[in-house]
Amino acid sequence: MRNDILQSGTPFFCDLYHLTMAQAWFKDGKHLEPKTSEAFFRKCPFGGSYLLSAGLGEFLQWAENWQIKPEDIDYLASLKNRDGNRLFAKDFLQFLNGQYLQLDIRAVPEGEIVFPNEPVLSVSGPCWQVDMIESAFLNAFNAQSLIATKASRMVTAAAADGIKRPVMEFGLRRAQDFGCFLPTRAAFIGGCCGTSNVKAAQYYGIPPKGTMAHSFVMSYADELDAFKAYMRASVGNTILLVDTYDTRQGVKNAIRAAQETGIELQGIRIDSGDLAYWAKEAKAMLEAAGMPNVQLLASNDLDEHLIENLVMVQRAPYDAFAAGTKLVTAYDTPALGGVYKTKQYNGVPKIKIAEGKTTIPGATNVIRIVKNGIFEGDIITRQNDELIKDGRLTRTLTSWRLNSTTGERVAFTQNQEAYSLLKPVMANGKVIADDINRSLTDIQAAATQNLNRLDKAYKRLANPHLYGVGLEQNLNDLRQNLIKQHQER
């Protein structure tokens, strides 16, 4: 099902106005004029200071197969306007029939860390086609980046004391898309070790994870009998849910089930009540029974704040966590608000001027400065400026920090380690990058590496430090001149 959608190449992952604007451009002879649009976001989610990029691979799978087919033309021909006449003219539909993408795209790879106002996608080509892919990219990027970031925060919280604890995604029943493919994929990129979602696990090659449900315990007259039956059928996966009736008695019954069956008890899951209290009680009971190595797993509406509190404040002896609702729904920031704006038209830089929403003109790129293996700061530059050679700056750059009320400037000196964030991924409608075939394991590893290169001050949950993003001197001058020109009109 998921693959069918991605491979369909349907051009209709767009809004109606993309088609009505395309027709207007066509009627005015402007439809083939070159344009560059870029995607970016204005504010980090969850009160944090970074975003983990995700969704590009699936977007490229769709874009590579993009084509307007006869059945698409038939559908458009059937649409009527308010007067009952054809919404789309015959000559326009004849033009559309059989069209493929003719776009050049640069993008930030999945697993990279990005910050507000810097481009994550830059698309150039015929103006009507540039707009036709807007909604599809934002749909893929906004949602998956949100959930990948949420997962990364949970994984970071689970290791807040320096001890790495696995975090699993258990969100299928609470997800807002049928099948939970998108949230499961994104959560794995963000660092989750596996998923309870069997179909998504099969499709993406993610390890399936799971324990048992209260319904199994309730299908037996006695909890102990339920535990014994489950253990006999699940040797090698004996993790028991102990809070169906009484948590203390549940732990006792789990211990007794292991003793009476002779089957090793590998873990217990606690899904309700005071998670810290019951973890400590369970640990003491297991140690008293000579089972100190039984793993403790917590679930029950976990988020990064509760996980960090359990680990750092209450010192609850959990070995792993399972997150559902608040992970797959990006609970406290349910929308990223990434946008897609015109940056250049017919080779001329364009700017939108609005209170709090003034854009950066022209086709751009982002240079990331690295110092001693740690991300030092980002500079938004003009796309065609050659500023990096052999992984080093070719000259000293002055960066004007965005959103600074004091006009803060930072100088990055020649030969500093640096790299470009946006990579060419499509040329004339053909995917030219490996991003379309990257395994999720590779993307997860890249995300982990990038998060390790981000200073802890930017990853803390409370009052994180704001990462420095600025405009290169020439680009800043262009922006200020365009703003001044508009003000003088």
C-alpha cells in the first residue's frame, strides 16, 4: 500500500490552486519561465533549538515517478467552475498530457540537523512545475521531521545520565495516518530501536518489538496462569505486563511464573501508576528473588520530559522505554509550519516583506562551520558562490546573525572546516543522489552522528541555547537593499 502510493507518481499531491495558477501562467505565456523556490521553517518545535531533517527519501521516490497521465487529464476535464463550465481549458489540458518533471533540486539529506530560516530544499525549473511539488514536499518533510525530532529528544532524555537506554515506538493505535508508516519511519530515523508496528517493520526493515497486552491476562481466570501460558509460548521474548490488576502482585506472579515454568523471565513492563515508585519496588522484588538481570520497561504516555525526570530526578531503574501517543502525534507541537517561498524569478532575486515573515532573496545554500568536530555555526549564502574547497572555507566570511536586534556579526576565517548542507538530488527531473535508496539504518546512523556533533547546550530540554545562523555579507546586503527599495515605493 505505501509503496503503491510512492511509486504512483501522481501529480495530484498538490493543492487545486497549483493547477489553476499553472493554467493562468500557460494562458499568459509565462508557464516556462524559470523560477526558484525554497522550503524552510521559522521556529523549532517542542521548545527546542534544532530540527532533525526527515522525509526526503520518500519525497524523491514520488518525484522520480511524477507524470501526468491520460486518466489525470480525464479527471481535470470533468471539473466544473461555479458557472458550470470547464474549470480547465482544452489547450491547457493538451499541454499537461504526458508531462514529466523538468526540475533541478538541491536538498538537505535526511538525518541532518537544520535550523530556522535556512533552506532545506531549493527547486529550480519551469515556474508551473516548481509550484506543483510544493505540497508533496512539505507534507513529507514537515510531519516526518517533527516526529524524528521528537524521537531524538526522547532518546537523548533516556541517556541523560550517560547510560544508553533503548526507546521503542509503540504508536500504531494512536497515529493519525492509516498504517502509521510515516511516524514509524520518522521515529526510527530519530533513534528509536524498533517498532510494535509489524507492517511498517516489514516494509522498512525496522526491528519489530513488543510485549503483551492486558487483554491476554484478562482472558485467563488467574494472572499467574496467563503469565505461565505466555512464557511457554514465548521463550526468548518473555516480557510480561504486570499492572493489569495489582502491580505488586503482578510482579510477584511474574517471578513465580518464571520459577514454576523454569523459563527465564527477560523483562517486565509497567504501564500505569507511579512509574518511578513501581520500578524501584519491582527491582527490589526481582533482586530478592535472585533475578537481578530482569529488564524493566516503562510505557504509559511517555514524552522526553517524563523520561528525563525518571532518569535524572527520580532515578527509576528502567532499562528501556516505549513511547506511543506523544511520539507519533508530535503531541505538544502537532505542526511544524514549514513553508515554500519564491526566491528567484527569471533570474531576478525576489523577496516577500511582511511583519515577522520577511524572506531571504535569491537561490541560496547553507555552509556549516565545524570546529574540533562540533558544529560551530551556519551561514546562508548565495547558491552559486564557490566558498568551500576540500572541506575548508576559501576565504574569510562575515555572517550577519538572523533575528539579532543588535546587528551581531561573526567572522569565520579562511581554511576553517566547513561543508554545504544542500546537495544536488535531482537534475532535469531525474534523481541523481543516493538519498532515494539510503537504508533507514544508514539515515539513523547519520542522525546519531550529527546529534553527537551538536553541543549539549542546544539539546537540553529546558531553555536550550540558540544555534547561530547568519547571512553572508553579500547576501545580507542584497536583502537590505531590496527591503529599502520596497519601502521607498
